[in-house]
Amino acid sequence: MSQTAGVGGLVDMTRPAASRTVTWIANGATVLLVTQLAVSGVLLILRPTIMTDVVRHLGYPDYFPPMLGVAKLLAAIAIAYPRVPVLTEWAYAGVVFDLLAVVVSHSAIHDAMRARAEPLPILVLVAVSYVGVHARAAAVAHLAFQERAVYVAAPRPAIKETA
């Protein structure tokens, strides 16, 4: 099977071009999402003035940003290296909860519609990345099954009996 290293995994070159394009889009969304989580996590931990002002404007206490920053960094790691499926699922769920909380927080203090809509593009990245992770997992499981089936179905060499 012909494979090439892709962003975030392998891309099966024997699949149709449209399927490979979808894989590249999902991988790109994952890279952008992980980058956004890592950058925002670091900024929340470092607490520059602009981040502190936004958090206070939303009504959250000063101890909240570093805690959220650590959670975002852990989510970035879990999504970038999806070795433990349960942790990856939790990371995606946590990111969705965070984004929905941003929308609700801005709505609760009657911020402009622009502030309420800012998380939506990131939510799209989450959705595309999530679908891509599950598509990759299904493809890997399918390939593993095919290799196992070929191994089991292969004829065994005859054993010559010696007298």
C-alpha cells in the first residue's frame, strides 16, 4: 500500500483524490486547533494585561485564567497525540464546553454580537478535526483488519515429513 506522511498521520495514496483531500482538510483543522489551544493556553498562564482585562470583564476571578490555560495545554496535547481515545474525547468535549462558555459569558454581560460570535470559527475547526480523528481511527482499524485477514487467509507452506 502506498502511504505518505501527512500532517497528523498517514494519508493512504490508494484512496480517491477527494478522500485524500478530506483527510488533508481534517489534518489542517487539527493543526490549527492545536495551535490555537496552545497559544491561548500559554497566554492564559502568562496573564498579559489584555487577557486579564478580558477575563475580569467577563466576571471571572483572577485564579481562573491559569487553571483554564493548563486545561487548554493538556487538551492540545491530547488532540495532537490521540493515543488514548478517552482522553481525546474528553479534550474535544472540554474545548466545546469552553467555547460555549465564552458565548454564554459574552451574552450574559450583553457584549456585542461580534464578541459572541468569535468562538464560532474555532468551533468549526473542532468539528472538522473531530470528524477527521474518527475517520483516521476507522481507517487504521480497517487497515489492521485487512492485514489480519490477509495473514489468516494466506496459505501455509506444506511441511515435508522426513522419515
